[in-house]
Amino acid sequence: MADDKEVIKLVAPNGEERTEAYKPNFKVGNLLKQAVHDFGKDGHLDASLAYKLVKDGTQLDESQTLAETGVHAGDKLSVRSKTLPSDGDAPRV
């Protein structure tokens, strides 16, 4: 396996992790689509739902490249549902 200088880590909503080669010019939207497909195929998420990629609590712009959004090799990105509240996103009562 490549070292952290050459990869990024993707985390599914259920906590399952995958390592992907870091490609700075790869579009965030393309990486998200690939991650949803791969995690969905293995039963780690419902691929029919809409998702977003998040780094350090901030949603990444799908139209930009990984480099443009500040993603670097060794970073961890989370795949999160766009519609289901996650920790910190639940409405306040």
C-alpha cells in the first residue's frame, strides 16, 4: 500500500474506511461519485441517497479539484448524507 504522502482516506457514514490514490486534479464530484458507488456496492451506504464530501466539518465544492478545495495527500474525507442530519446538523429544539 502507498504511504500517506500518496493517498487520501475516505470514510462512509457507517465509519467504514477506504484508501484512495491522491490525485490533486481530480474533481471532488468525481471522487464523491466513485466513493458512493464503491461504498454502496459493498453495503456501507444507500447509493440512492444524495451525499456530500466533507473535510474537517466543511462541505467540499463538487465542481472544484481536490487541490482547489485544499485537500492534500494524507487527508481524511467523510462521505455524508445531504438530507439526513448528522452529528451537529440536527435541528435545535
